[in-house]
Amino acid sequence: MHPSLVKNARQAISLHAVRGVDAKAWCKRIPFLRASGFAGKEGELRLVPGRGGISAAVLGLGKSEDNLALAAFSEQLPDGVYRLGEVPGFCGGAQGVLGWLLGLYAFDRYRKSKKRNLKLVVPDGVDGQAASRIAAGVFLARDLINTPPNDMGPGELAEAARALAEDYGAKFRRVNGTALARDYPLVAAVGQGSMRPPQLAEFTWGKASAPKVTLVGKGVCFDTGGYNLKPTSGMATMKKDMGGAAAVLGLARMIMDAKLDLRLRVLIPAVENSVSGAAYRPSDVFKSRKGLTVEIGNTDAEGRLVLADALADADDEAPELLIDCATLTGAARMATGMELPPFFTDDEALAADLARHAAAQGDPMWRLPLWRGYEPTLSSPIADLTNNPSYNLAGAITAALFLNRFVEKAQSWLHLDIPGWVDRPKPGRRTGGEANGARALFALLSERYGR
């Protein structure tokens, strides 16, 4: 269990969360709130004085129903021992504990941060270990994304996968060099322009007889755009282009720590998309692992290439569920913004389940269609496919359709096009790397494969 959580304490300060409509009633109950002008606005925090210190902390919620709202407490409170008091159901209980934990996150690898000593008494009936498990997976993903690219190249990302596999007794494999060029030619092609060699990291965990669930994460550790060079603004946050791999590793940690009854396989194609004399070019043609030839129409559409080979490998095993996660398209951000990543699947039951869990976990996602009418835009005059569709609209959909060409045998396939980043901070979600979708996916998998 996370060290900030305790099972009991003799004295603990109560934490109350108040909707805006209830603020007047609370001001009558606690005169200090009225005297301080408390209005229950979202994020408004009051420390109520008492004999010898703070007697309570009161947080305004406004009209928000953010189930991670209580992260504002752990982000702002002074050191001490606290317990949940009167809190609306949507942000109380297990969600309140998780919010508290997520509010404690800090990326302090490169600078010293002040040590804090905050404790929360776990409410009766709440599994503190379960909340800690989810937070640890999210923190792993955030740390990987936030690490600058000079310290997070393909080798370091593969090493992070190896370390995680080792922690849980999973079987790890790394593919590079001539073996990578032979077995994952698109991964090798994208990464050939960098001095940091491309590779594929893989691990498997769980009973061989259990249902197969395979996770594939895009691991482009930095994306210059290649010869189709990104502008300065487009390159500014490209350390997050391995956000899909980070989210997958965070999710894998949750799965293994919870000992879900499944056979897990994780594939991370790790590359750096660089510009050099050895880099791949627009108009190059490569044969994929699946045998389909791909014409390179744009070197900045590299994510779908590295995913294609990994998906083809994963699909050969015909898993019960195949999930890929990628910071794939700017078109997805234009369509739904940074806070509502789209997902794609032809499995209606899976789509409904994921939407339900996304809403319940406060890990929002929105389904977009695999519109087959756009399939012809993937055609190339000289190869089986192009990575640059002949249509300048619906880019998230055409990218998903490209990936879908490499999936045939999996019983269900799900594709997430995530930002991997928070640009507008909220309680428990600071600006920086984020494991979009990981909490919702874990809830879904726990429901399906929990012991």
C-alpha cells in the first residue's frame, strides 16, 4: 500500500467536499466559512482553525462532478494526518483515495522537491492496496513520458519494459540489429536514421492456458518528423510520442500486480524518428512483417508503421483481445481535443463496456467509427498501402483503418489514439505526461478477468 495511506489514526483532520449549491448551508454550520467568504467554487479550499491547529479542511466543488476532485487536498494541504469526512459519492470512497494519491505525484528526477508528510486514513470498506496499484501504474507511465529524450531513447524504454517484466517474473525478449530488420522491417526502417538503434521489447506473463490479452504500445521516443520535418511548435512536446508505450506499461503493471486471470503479452516497438543520411525517405517502399508493401508518403506518419509490424506479430497468436495504444494523430486532437481521446473497435460489446468504465473511472474516451468508406484512401499506385492517405480529412479514422489492415485473427481489437499529455491541469492531473485510458482499461480487464 502507498506509504501515504494508513489504516487508522488516533487523531485525523476531517476533509469535506462541498457542492456550490450546498455552500450556504455549510457556512451556517461553520461560521469561519461564512467569515472567509467561502462560496463552494470549484477548487476553493479553506482550512478551518481549531484548538491547536486545523480542525477541518473544506473543498469547494462548484458544479463539477470530477471524481478525482479530492486530489486538490493532497496537492495543497500542509503535512498532517487526514480522513475523509462528508464527501459526495462521485468523489468519495475508492475514488477519493485514488484522487488523494494522484494528487501526490511529482516528477522530481532533475530537481529536489520538498519532502511532504501527508497521511490519509483509508475509509472502511475501501481497498487501499487497489487504489495504490492504480496510482503506481499511472505514476510509472507519467515518469516515462516526462523523462527528457536524452535519457529516454529506444534502449532506455526497452530497459524500462525489462525492469517491469523482471519485477513480476515475466519472460522478457528484446529484438534488435539484423533480427529486427528481418522480423520487424517497418520498425527497423523508421528507426534507421537515428544513432540510437531501434528495437522491439516484449514480455509475457500469466498462465499459458488463460485467455490471451495482448497490449501494443507505440514507443517513438522522439519524433522530429523525419524528412517531413515538424515545425518548432509541433516538435516541442515530442518526448511524449512514446506515450502509448508508457500507458501500456503502466496498464501492464496494474494487471500483473492484481494477478488478473489472463495470459498477458506486451509488445513495445521502440524507435527514434530522426533526420540523417541514413533516415528513411518519402517515396521509399518497404515490405512489412505481414507481407504487405507500404509506400512512404510521409515520414511523419511513422507511428502507424512501427505499430503495424507489432500488431501483425500479436495478431498471429489470435488473442482474445488485442489492444494498441498510441499518440498517433494530430487529427484526433483536432477532433476531440486533449481531454477526450478517441478509440476505435468493431466490437460493439467491447465499445459499450469501455465507454461505461471510462465514465465511471473519470478516464474519458469517445468512440469514433472505423468508417470503411475511407479504405480507398490507403491505396498506393506502386505498393499495397500508403502511410499517407490521399484525403486530408478524417486523419484519425484513416490511421485506424491502416492499422486494421494488420489485424485479422484477433477475436477483438481496440485502438486508442491518445495525447499522452495534460495541457490543462486539473486535480490529480498536472501538466505533463498522462496515461490516458489506462485506468479505464484496467477496470474493464478486471471485470472480465478478475479472479
